[in-house]
Amino acid sequence: MLVFFFDWLSGFFSFFDVFKYLTLRGILAVLTALGLSMAIGPLMIRRLTELKIGQSIRDDGPQTHLSKAGTPTMGGALILLSIGVSTLLWGDLTNYYVWVTLFVTLGSGLIGGLDDYLKLKYQNSKGLSARKKYFGLSLIAFVGVTILYLMAAGDTETTLFIPVFKDVSVNLGLFFIPWAYLVIVGSSNAVNLTDGLDGLAIMPTILVAAGLGVFAYVSGNSVFSGYLGIPYIAGVGEMVVFCATIFGAGLGFLWFNTYPAQVFMGDVGALALGAGLGIVAVVVRQEIVLAIMGGVFVMEAVSVILQVGSFKMTGKRIFRMAPIHHHFELKGWAEPKVIVRFWIITIVLVLVGLATLKVR
């Protein structure tokens, strides 16, 4: 929105040309999203507390979590508000990638919000049935990736690129739709499974968003992409602004979500952020890099799959409890120790993901 305004002003004062640069708009998007989160956060927490919108806690999990019952939830709405407003302010609204990304992210947040509402209404941790939740997320993802497929200007935008190997790629063609759909829905659920401890999900989300922002910047620049040997995709640079809003909004939310949390993000935030990371990875054609950088999310999801599969086939559990962060808690790790160590792992994995830019 402000891009148009500053573009008009640049006709009178050349100084305003500076706002055309992605780097500056990315920085301003971070600061805007952070400022909104910090300003609105206390008001939202107070209002959620007044409305008694508190989290229901599983009674079969770590007993230390029982004291968290009643902590305000649905704080993810604060993140989505900050992301939405900041993207609309600093993004190029003529770029269809911006609108598809917002649609998938906010649409997934709407499904998560309905799930949170039902949990609060019936005062249990079940909420929306798994089938209905999956259907809703699937519908949002399918619409988003279908638009990307129909709008694709060439094979590059529907090709799967393998990191490290410069000339190894697979032209997915029509199979781009189910592939991209699985990436988005899988990422959404993986982040949601990770959101079980104070600050555990939001910090890795911030770090992965920053990493994807780097890929978006170089993929949208013909010079940098050519030098690094990664696919050039016209217009994808605008994802820098979107990733920047996740970074800023996430930092603002972490201020209130850090241990001991004043507010939880709920499914409205977790499902949306996971879908947001997924759609950005699809747009910049770095789905495999997303799996590398988001290794903590992958680990959490795989731990649940293994636990359920093992129990159904053998009647035995692999972990003391899944997702795996609860396993470490039940082994005696203090909650902050689990959180910070998972953050450290994510930092390392994001650096590994970024290294694939040069190692080809």
C-alpha cells in the first residue's frame, strides 16, 4: 500500500525512490510488525484474560504443565494481525505471490481459530475433529497451489530443485499441485505439533522465516541467482517482505510467550505460521531446504508418526510421550532447557540450509 504512495512521491522528490528497495522495505516490515505486536500484545492478553479464554491442559502429559491451565490462548491472532497489516503496508500489492501467501497463511489461521474456539467452548483439548481440520487446511492449500500452478510463467516455477547439486532437478508438471499441497499441509501440522512449550515453536519459526527470506531475495534477483546457481523467479523477491513480517511479529509475540508464558499462540497461530513457511518455500522453490532448516519441526512430526505406528503395530511406545519435546521433559529435562536446546539446533540447521546457497 505504502509502495504506491512512495512511488507517487518519488515523482516529486527523488529521495522516496529508496522505498523501492526490498532491503529497506524488509527492515521496515520487521519494525512495523514488531511494533504492532508489542503495542497490541498487552491489550490482547488483558482482554483474553477478562473473557477467560484460557488454555485447556492434557492431564496425561507432564504434570508441571497443569499449572498453565487458564493461561490466555489464541495469541496467534496477534501474530496474524501484525503479519497482515505489515505485509499490506510494505508489500507490492500488484504481486500475486503476496496475495497467495496471505491467503494460505490467514486461511489456515482461520481453521486454527475455529479449532481453538471449539476447545474453549467445550473446555477440552480436542477441538475441531482431525478430519474436519485436515479438510479445511487441505482446501486452503489446494486453492493456493492451484493458483500458483495456473499463474506459473515457465517450468522453473513448477520444478523441484535439489540442494547442493547444481544441475539436478525434477520438472513436476501437474504433480506440482499435490507436491506443494503436501509441503504446506505437512509444514502447518509440524509447527502445530511443536507448539507445546513456551516459546518452543515461535523462535524456530522466526529463524526459518529469516532463512527463507534470504532465499527469496537471491531467487528474485537475476544477478545473485545466476551467480549462486539457483533458480531465478521474477517477482519472488517480495517474499522478503512477508518473511520479514513473520520475523517481526514473531519477536513481538515471543516477548509475551517466553517462559513462563503470558499467552499461548494456539492453533490459530501455529497452523497459520506453518502454512506460511510452507507456501514461501514452495514459491521460492526450496521445499527441501525448508525440511533442513525446519528440522526441529520435522523431528516433532516424525516422533508422533513413529509413536502412533509403533503402538498400533506392537502395542509398545518408542518415546515416553510424543511429540518428542515431552519425551525429554519426562526424562527430567527442565522446560527451559528443552526449549533453548531446540532453538540451538534450529540455528545450526538454518545455517546448514543457508550453506546450500554456495555449496553447489
